[in-house]
Amino acid sequence: MEASRRSIFDRVFWRAALVFLAAYLIGFAVFVGDLPRSVPSAVRGDAVVALTGGEDRLAAAVALFERGVGKRLLITGVHPFMTKDLLRTVVHGGRRFDCCADLGFSATNTHGNAAETAAWARGHGYTSLVVVTANYHMPRSLTEFAAAMPGMKLVPYPVLEIPAAREWWFEPGALRTLQYEYAKYLGSLALTTAFPVSARRESQVSRDPALRNAVRSPADVSPP
């Protein structure tokens, strides 16, 4: 009798494991298939927000902002030792960057990026944001941002760090990155559904002195 029960348990366990694995693989295929494949030709928003994690993301956000998109730029998740002057040389910032770019230092992950951005956007009264990050990171970013800022219009501007045309399944590094991001995306969906960012958290971030406003140039340049 004991052996029979164990056999039934084993069959149920392995069937459940196979169903879970199949669901995970199907979900992963859908996740990768839905990733942005191109950069939009034109975007509009009250402001531009760039999530750190790659130099290409910051360069794309600054170039977009310098072309006149948005009233201000926020770079969220900046390293504590980074300065605006140093960052300006890295991303080739111009007059608008000098005037109207803000650096956020308090965020250490995507959840923190969302909270930091929510406090910043609320303080400026913005209702729409152009979100700049890697294409594979965009789904999780939009999930976290939507949870932190209900009602905010989020306009994705993906940077193609893993191009869709690349045969990534033959590249261990790309496959590992996508698998890791997909697992984090699933976790983000679960957490933002159960524990959305609260107004109290936003208030704490808004009072954080690490969220610094841009320093005006000596000539107090206004955006063109």
C-alpha cells in the first residue's frame, strides 16, 4: 500500500513538473517574441526617463532629449560617485542636458527606479513619460512603472541591446540574459500585483536628498 501511494505521488509530481516546465518555456517564447524589435521613429511625452544599466541607454535618452522630446530628463539609478559633469562627457550632453537633466541616486533596482521616477514625476506634475531602457528590460520596467504610477502614460523607447534578428539561442550569453530577465519579469508581475508601490514610499523618495535637481549653467541657459 505504501509503495502504491508513493508511486501515485511520483506520477503526480512529475506530471506537475512537466506542466510547469512546458508553461515556463511557452511563456518564455512569448516573452522573447513580444520584445520590441525596432526603435520608434517619433515619441512624445512630458519628460524622458532613462534607466541606467548600459551606456547605450543613456546616450539614446540624452540624444532624444536634446532633439526636443520632453521638458526634463531623469536618469534614475545613477552610481553615487557619478557627477553630472562627468556623465555629460560620457553621453555627450548639450544645452538641454545642462539645463534640465536630473540625476537620481537612490534607486538600486528596477523597483527603486519606478519609485524614484514616481516621486520625480509627481513633483513636476507630469502625466506622460518616455521610458528609455534595453528592449529586453522594457516589459519589467513598464510593469514596475505602471504599478508605481497608476494613470501615467508610459511611452516605451527601447534600445536594441539584444537585436531581434540575432540568433540569440546560439549565444549562451544572450540566452542567459533573456532567461534571467524573464524570471525577474515573472517575479515583478507577482510582486506588483500583490504589493504595489505605496504613496508612503513615493513620499520617502521625494524627500531623499540623493534625488538631485540639475545644476543650471552659469548663463542659466533655457532649453531651446
